Amino acid sequence: MYKKYKIVIAEDNTLFLTFIKFKLEKEGFELYLAENGKQAIELIEKHNPDLILTDVMMDFISGLEVISYVRNTLKSQTPIIVFSASGQEEIVLKAFHLGANDFIGKPLSPNELVIRIKKLLK
Amino acid sequence: MSILNQLLNFTEDTPIIIAIIWKLVSIFIISILLLIGILKIVRFNMRFNEKNDKKLQIFYEKLLIEYLLIEKENPEKIIEHQKIIDKISKTLKRKRYRKILIKTFHKTKGQIAGDASSNVDELFVKLGLTEYSKRKLRKNNNWVNTAVAIRDLKTFNIKDAEKEVSKFINSKSEEVRQEVFFYFIAVFGFDGLSFLDKLTEPITLWTRIRILESLKKIELQEFPDPKNWLESENEYVVILALELVATYNLFDNLEVLTALLSHKNEKVRLKCIELFKEFYIPNGKEVLINSFYQRTLKEQVCIFKLLEDQATKEDEKFILKNINNSNFEIKVSALKILNSINRSKFLEFKFIFSNQENTKIIQHIEYS
């Protein structure tokens, strides 16, 4: 039976969010969208996704805090991809240290994002 | 009216100074009330415009995404694209709308890369926005507008604006010049550095750093020969060229590099000595030692730093001449070098030096 993978996307830039949503829906993923970290956590708890995509800089709760919550509080090993416009080494290292599986700097290629998602879901 | 008359008559029986004060107070109160009214109107207008701008931004974002997501394989792709272009074009007569559209384009370019990003560039051209940017350049009435226009042409990779942009290579505004440099590098890669052939204005340290950073983003290509830039009349171009030589290991022009050790500008000479220090360029050391006493103090200190890495036994005579140099840095350097090329000779100086300061230096070097 064909499984539809569930992905939670947390991104406060509506243009980017809409673009990624269109692209990933075309690839057959079931998407849940959050505009900030707080909404992202609520969606993760409710839908138990197969993968999480999160921006680093967001209102209320940042992407790094989302990663920490998923790994330390929910004790979940759900693959997490982080993206950020800031390519600072500090942030990249922190994201991996907290448990992210992959990091993509912005601007990012949607095709590349799809490949990385499929690789992690295998 | 009677109240007004009463107010007006109020001051008639009062002393003049009190009357003046009351009249001034009245004027201030009326002015404040007027200003409050004006500010409310301005605030209302600003909020109204902000709401409209937001709606417009969402409208443009939606159309842009639709444009980018039409599949290549879709047989009606051209028709769909044209419909979107027509919808957007209708709004472009107003300057404010164009500003918001270009802002949306910039936002999109900052978020996505790859094919989608090239499609944004393509749309920018199809909407005729290139012409608006070129028009700003032709007007050239304000450095801000010029810099913004060049930035837009850079962001959307508009190659055919090269002629218009190159007119600003020697602009008196540093901000405009910077945008020109980054336009050429972003759009033409390493070949874009040809602007250095025409540049007569200075390049600041910060701009040099940013140029080198931008060049790092370019995919591996053959680097152009920097010989012309090393021989430029503009010392800032020479200094940047030396940095390019160091970064990209461009050592085909050793004669030119050696000649720069005698350049008329001290900053160029210092930069060149640093290059020779880092890369062990043949004959450099000999040229520097032979001309040591004709050089400035800064250069002499720099030469000794070079010798700390590159001195050999053959240089011992020269080093010994400078053991008692009046400059502290040179003295310490000379002793360090002597320690590395002839330790026994160095240790003799423990007994030769009667000065306490010199003895302390020797002890420090001996045990470090």
C-alpha cells in the first residue's frame, strides 16, 4: 500500500512557505504548515509526522527550540531538516548538536530539498 | 458668539503682559490641536497605504508562485505564463506598485535557488523591469536611485546592462561604485573583474574584503591574468591584485611581483613584502636585503618578519649588523633569527650584552 508521508513545515516567511507547500504537495507529501515554532510543536504533537522541516529564526519559539523539544521532550527520532538564511557556523553546529539530521542554507533549490527529504525518508 | 466675545474681551482689562501670555497660550493650544489633527490624518494615510501595500504584495506573491510552479511539461505553459505577465503588467505604470513588485522579487530570490531562481530572472526581464532600472541609471539624479538600480540589475543577472553600468565604474559615490563592482562579479564571474582595467578611484579595505568574498561564490573557472592590474597606475587596484595573487596562487608574473617591491607607494610595497613572506618567492629575500637601508621603518620591520621564516646561514652577516638596531621589534627579530641559523653565535651574545634589557630578550628567546 502506498504510504503518504506526513511533513510538518515551520516557516514564518509566507512566500517561501507557499512555494515549498506547492512543490511538496506535487511530490505527494501530506503537509501541515506552521508559521512559528509554537504552532509547529502543536502540529507535531497532533499529527506525529514522518519528517519535520523548520526554519531557524521564527517568532515565539525558534527552530532550534523545536528540535530540542522533539528530541528531548518528545524523545522522537523523526528526521529533521533545518534551513536558514544565516549560514553562521555557530547555528549550523548548534542545530546538529541538538539533533537535526540535515541543514540547508537559503536560498535553497526546491529540487534539492525534495531529494534530501526523500533520502531521509528512506 | 457671546462666549467668544467674553473670551476676546477677557484680556481687555488685564495688564498687557498677561494679555500677551494668554494670547500666546491660545495660539499654542490651537497649533497643538491642528498638529494632532494633521498627525491623525498622516497616520491614517500611512496605515491605509500599508494595508494596500500588503494586499498588493500578497497579490504579486501569489502570481509569482503560480508562474514558478507551472510545469515545464505543461503544453499550455507559454499561454499560462503570458496570462500572468499580462495581469502583472497592468499594474506597473505606478511607481509604488513597481517598487513593491521588485521587493517581492528580491524576497523570492533570497529564498530560492536553482531553476526557480532563473525563472524569476526571466520574469523580471519579460515584465520590462530592466528598462525601468536602466532608465534610473540614465537619469542619474541621485546616488541612492543609481545604486538601487544597479543592485536590481545584479540580483536578476541582467547581462545586457553592462554598457550602462560600466559608466559608473568611477562614480564619486562609493556606494554606487561598490554596486558596480558586485554587479560585474555576480553577472560575469571572474571575467567581470575587467572593471579593474578602468578603475581610477580608491577601493576601501571593506570593499576589497567583500570582493574577495563574492569571488569565493563563483564556480571554478580559469582566473584571468592579473598582470595588467599589478601594473596599474591605481595603487588600490595593485593592492587588490596582490590579494588575488595570494588567494588564487597566481605566480606567473614573478618579475612584475619583484618589481612591485620598489613601487612608489609604501602600502603597495608592504603588501608585496607580506606576499613574499607568505609564499617564499624566489629572489625576493635578496632584493629586500639589498635595499633594506633605503626602506621605511615599517618595511624594515616587515622584512625581518619575512626573514624569521626564510633566513639562512648566508644571511648571518646582515642579521649581525642589525642585532643592535635601535628599533625594538627589529632587534628581537634579529636575535630570534640568529638563534635559529646559528645558535652558538646567539648564545655568545649573552656575555657580549651588558645591557639588562638585551639580556632579558636573549633569555626569553633562549627558553621559548
